[in-house]
Amino acid sequence: MTLRITTLAERPEFASTLWDMDTSWPEFMMQDPLADLFYDVVVRVYPEYALVADDDAEPGRLVARGFTVPFFFDGAEPSDDGWDGAIRRAWLTRERGTRPNRISALEITVRRDLLGRGLSSRMLLAMRDNAARQGFEELLAPVRPNRKHLEPHTPMTEYAFRTRADGLPHDAWLRVHVRAGGKIVKVAPRSMVVPGTLDEWRRWTGLPFDRSGEVEVPGALNPVHCEVERDHAVYVEPNVWVSHPLG
């Protein structure tokens, strides 16, 4: 596959089909309330931070996309609120007219029928290159390990630092980041928070949500906390901060 990766600013014709790509994201992952502060404005506000990819076999048809977001943060290390925090700080940075001093990856998504062909790693390298072109010295990434959902009861603080015999991360997606030059820094324990009523969670997952306690949801990295008497369930997802120096 001859992959052509550009920014959305360079190929604005992709704006109308940016969300048409068939993906493997579970429905509940689309319900983070802070996501609207980025995704609703990405085409208008952040096109130079959005990557789009097609190939020679199907020119003009999206095969992958990737998003980053710039923001100001004066902390010494990445924050505990991970993905949500990057989006919230980016919005505050724009509203206040502050010059951003950090950039975070938000998403790399490959079309479902092309998974397993190494496109994610190529998108990550392009994301690093684009962040460097924008003048940043480091790309941060609140990484969602792609095999953690098979171990929802394993603490992320244990899972994230598990390694193979060769010293590389046990998790395949973390391994891609490390091979690309990234370094695992810390866990973001509340990177994404998705609250909802029980009816909403039933609609998102097809599960009954009829008993209080922990509910294992396919695709979730942690169990969802359910309180039937309060008609409420909340998912708190931990991610793993990876730092990519861009020197």
C-alpha cells in the first residue's frame, strides 16, 4: 500500500468524509462529554493538527486519520486527567489567547478492514513529524493500550510497565510507541470519564445494567461502576502517558 499522509489543512476535501470511516471503536467510547470541545471544531480550528491518509488504490477514500491538539500546561509532568485534560486545556488555551507549549496526540484510527497492516505505526511517525514541523520539541500521547481490555481487573500501574523478554512493552500498541522513540512516563488514572444513566449505558453496550457494582463491558479497560438506586453508571479509563522527544 502506498500511503499518502497529509494534514487536513493541506487536503480540506476530506472534511466532509472525516467521520464516515468504518472503525472499531465501541459506542461508549464516543460518549466522553469533553470530546465535543475538540471534535466539533477540529475542521475549523485544528486542521493543521489533523492527519488524513489515503492510498493509490483508492485515492480520495480515507484509510486512516490522526488527531493532535496543542495546549498550554505549566506542570512538571503530564497530568492525571490525560485525554480529557488535553482537550480541556486546549479549549482554555484558545479562549484565553495563550501560546501553547505542549502538544498531545488524541487519536489514531485505521479503517476497520485495514487493521493489522502496520498503518498505525506509520500514522504515529507522521504525527511526530507534523508536531516537530509545528515547532514542538515533544509529543505527548495518552496511550490506550490495545490489549488491556482483556484484563479489566488488572491495575494499569501494573499492566503499563509489563515487559517481554526483550525489554519491550508487553502491550502491542505501547510497543509501537516505544519502537518509534517514545518513553513511558506515567499512568493517567482518569484519562477519560464517561458518565451516563442506566438506559444510556444499556443503549451503548446492549448490557442489562440491572445490578449495582462493577460491570465488565467489552472493550473497556476498567469495569464500569454501576449504581442502580441512583440510575447512574460511570466509566473511568486510565491511559498511559508516553513522551516522544522530537529533537
